Amino acid sequence: MYGKFFKRILDVVLSSIGLVLLSPLMLVVSLFIILEDRGPVIFRQRRVGKEGTSFQVLKFRSMPVNTGDVESAKANGLTVTRTGRIIRRTNIDEIPQLWNVLRGEMSLVGPRPPLPSQEALCRLREANGALRCAPGLTGLAQVNGYDGMPDTEKAGYDGKYASSISFLTDLRIVLKTLGYLKRRPPVY
């Protein structure tokens, strides 16, 4: 019952509240991005969502204009703007994904949406049922050391989550995410 009905209600209510409360911060970040690099504020990246559908994930742009799509585990050599370093370090770059949650493309908790080029991870998730879930802002793999983790291990955590979705599981993941937010991202 939770996974099919109440989870979506929580996603809508909490993402709406988050967008309203965080709107002043989003405005300030947008101004800093524009002043520093004159490019678009939002970075849109094609990702794989529920049932393998494609959607555009939204993030604050933290790299120079025209930087290509690279999965975070392979992004160490890329340039990050000054503003980008701050918003990546604090995970503020992820705030626009609340729009993805509100639109129903994502959930607050679920497997992180992979790039279409991460074919092996997508196949593993399809095999273990994780693609039946909406992708999330945070998930079980993220709170267990996501970056640098082999695809088989990521997919294992994702499959475990997909088979045990509950309010308590989501609450535990959200609380663990607060600790995760203190870590440095792979590119800063």
C-alpha cells in the first residue's frame, strides 16, 4: 500500500514544501552561476527512469558550458566552476531534482537514475526488479558508498530496495543520507 499510493503522496507534498522553502537559495545559486559563467543555470541530462523510460534529470550546472555526459565515478578529470565546487560539495546542485520528483519522474527515495550509457547497470536492475521503481534523489546504494561501487553491487542494493519498499526503509535511507551529505563528492 505504501509503495503504490502513500509514497507518491509524500513525494508530492515534501518536494512541494522543499521547493518553496529552498526557493531563496535556488535564486542565489542561479545568480552566482549566471554571474560566473553566463550559461544556462540548469543542466539537463538524459537518464533512465522507471520501467526503462527516458527522462531529463535537472541539476544546477556546476561545470563549464558544453561539458559532456560522464558518470560521476569517471568525472575526476573534468573542470568544475568555482560556484560548482561549492554546490557540489554541499549537494545543492541536486535541488532542482525536486521538480523531477514533483512531476513524477523521480521519487525522494529509490535507485539513482543511471545514464543510458550505463547499459550493464540497467540490465542488472531490470533482472532484479529495480527498474520497476521510480529513481530517487537518494537510495540504498548511495548510503552504502555508491561512487566507485561495482555495478553488480549497486544493482544488488537497488534490487534489495525494490523488494522491500516501506515507509521505515525510506525513513532510514533519508536519515542515512544526512550523513552522506557530509562527504565530499567525486568531483569538486
